[in-house]
Amino acid sequence: MPTQKTGNLNEYVINRDDKSMFGSLPAVKRAVAAEAISFCAAMNKKYVEKYSIDKERAVMVWPESTLYYECVDEGKIQGSAMSQTKKDGATQSSDAVYSDLIRLDELRKKGILTDAEFDAEKKKLLIGK
């Protein structure tokens, strides 16, 4: 899938997998990040990772990484969405957000959530509402 814009301002998503015999998740993650960095640089903006949803190699599963990121102006990096992730007045751990995002993505892939519902829930997680 080529880089796509999500419904959020300045947010993009890119997904890659490696179906080769020796494909590895770290290699896929590096390739996805490099592509995202190049994409932002082409717009004279800075790449800021928000989160990624990754799958390790397993039986009949290829290593895969879906990266959500922002392309922001140099002076606005401190105010990016990931640095503002809060829940109930306290900062939610990135592991908890990551787990919740994986769960939501699985529900979306199974057809339990629509893309719009997934995006709304994802936004709630990231801004802590």
C-alpha cells in the first residue's frame, strides 16, 4: 500500500510486509520508516512517528509493519500528537496505547469495526479522551 493520508490533519499511514524466505520485522520496520522519512522530506517537513502495529513472522504469517506518522513543520514537533497522549489526567503508557491499537486494528480487520469507527477510537486513544 502506498503512503495514504488518514482522516487526521498531517497524519499518514504506510504498510509493508516481507514475504521473502528471510524477511524480518526489524528490516520491514526500517524500510517503512525510511519511506516515511523520505515522504515527509519531499514536503520539506519533519517525520514524527505516532505508533506502529507490527506482526512478527509466524506460521503462515509474514513480518508486517503498519506505521502511522505525521509530517510536521520543524517548529511544531514538540506539539505532535504522540507527545500529547493522555488519559484521565495522567499520561497513558505507550505499551497500553499500543495494545489497545492492536486490538482495535484486529477488530477492524475482522469487520467488527468500520474504518470510521476504528479512526474515531484510535483518535480517542491518542488524545486521551
